[in-house]
Amino acid sequence: MDNKPYRSLNEYYREIFGRKTAKISLDGGFTCPNRDGTCGERGCLFCSAGGSGDFAENAALSITEQVENGKAQTSDKWKDPAYVAYFQAFTNTYAPVEELRRKYEEALSCEGVEGISIATRSDCLPEDVLELLSELNQKTRLWVELGLQTSDEDSARFIRRGYPLSVFEKAVHDLAERDIPVIVHVILGLPNETRETVLNTIDCINRLPVQGIKLQLLHVLSDSDLAEIYENGGYTPLTKEEYISLVGDCIAHLREDIVIHRLTGDGDKNTLLAPLWSLRKRDVLNSLHKYLKDNNIRQGMSVKN
Ligand code: SF4
């Protein structure tokens, strides 16, 4: 581990690419089966109009133009970083396989792009897509990011995720069989979830062949259905102190080898209704690191065997 009490993304990328690595968020122009009527029309309860890709580049631009824009934003910060093209917005395996191939390969052909990370739903990995991913995995660094959010079936129904836990478990095994590293997205602060519910989700991930995790705070965005529940008093967001203590518990309960790709979320300040403290990201991370140090918390110390 580096000087952090958890396996950080920075350390992991340095092991792989040997230098600073920047992720460029892309919008490949895909949609989502939870929005186009295939399994739902209103999307997940918390999902914004941007389909969880509020910070992705502009879908009206080509993939190459988006990558070049992303590179320009990092050029004054880092000299010659490695780049990972991150297909972030909506469901990035939800299209005919030839369209997927074209878009992924365009990203990979951009100068400096040394890897690709593809965010998708566990119910959008049919055999032909798995074959394509397997092929890509032979020629570049590939990660597939699955939006689990929670392992609790009631909670998953409440947020309208659209599939049961078994679908996620199958997706993880299908990817693991092909040696494709999996990053799981988990949301902290979901309505009706307790500390125990969240730690059950961490235990579930520990039992699976998963290589990475993103812990994200639930944001109430003005263009999501959660906003209505929040405005009617039906949802109380976590306080900063509650969030930090919950993240501390997650880190302690998480398998030591799992890379932590994210410890908080980026809410779009133009649409974020709550919690507003999350906009001060540097302050949240500093407080979290202090909390971990003060409480002697390190990753894996409380893993259940
Ligand atoms: S799966 Fe992702 S893009 Fe689709 S509705 Fe849910 S959060 Fe939005």
C-alpha cells in the first residue's frame, strides 16, 4: 500500500502504467434499457438526465474529439500522463456489437490512450458483447464497471435498478472467466438503508472475483425522481460525519486487495439539491483521511471470514 491506509487508485495506476494516469470521461451516445422502456422508462430513482455521466464530454462530438478535449484539460496539470478512456454516460454496452467495437476502437486509437474502462449494467452483457470485451482485453488494459449500488433486493427494487442480485453475480463471473477486471459501484446513503445493509453489500463484493470498487455518496439531483421524495420530506441525506464514519466502516470491511477507485461522488453543482457539503470534495477527503488516521482504520482489518 502507499501512504494511505487503503489500496488507492493512484498507487494501482502507477503499478500498471508507471506514471500518473488520467481518466477521460466520455459520452458514447448510448441510452439505457432502464430508460428506453426495455426494463423501465423513468430510470433509476437517483439518475439524472445525463444518465450518470454529468461530467462526461459532449456526446455531439466524436469520440476522438472528446478524448482530445479531455487531454487538453489535463495538459497543464501533468506532463505526459497515461490516459484511460472511460465510457461513463448511460449504459456503454447497450448497442449492436459493431457499433460498440467502432467506438471503443476509436478511443483506443487516440494517442496516449493506454486503457479503457466501460461502465454498464449487469443485465447488458450478452454473449457477443462478452466476446468483444474478451478480444479487447487481449490487446489493451480493460476494466468493466458494474453499477450494483446495493446487494439488498428490497433496496434495489426501491431504487428501480431493474434486476436482482443474481444477475450481477452472473455478470461478475462471466467477466472473471475472461480475466476481465471488474469495478463495482456502490452508493452509500440510499433511502431506508442502514449501516448493516451497506456492510452486507461490502461482504457480498468480498465474496466475488472483483478487483475494484467505487464508493459514492447518494446525491439528490434536481432532475431525478429522488428530488420529489426529498422535497416532500421522504428522504434525509447523510450528514458529512455520517458519511465519513460509514466509509470508514466500508474500508475496514473491504478485502485488502480490492482497489478503491473512489471514496466520494461528484455532484453537478448546477443540479445538486443535497447534500451540499459534498461539493467541498477536498474538505471531505481531508476529513476522511483524518478520521481513518485518528481511528486507526486500515483496509481489510474487519473482513468477515
Ligand atoms: S442504469 Fe445508469 S443510466 Fe440507466 S437509469 Fe440507472 S443510473 Fe441511469
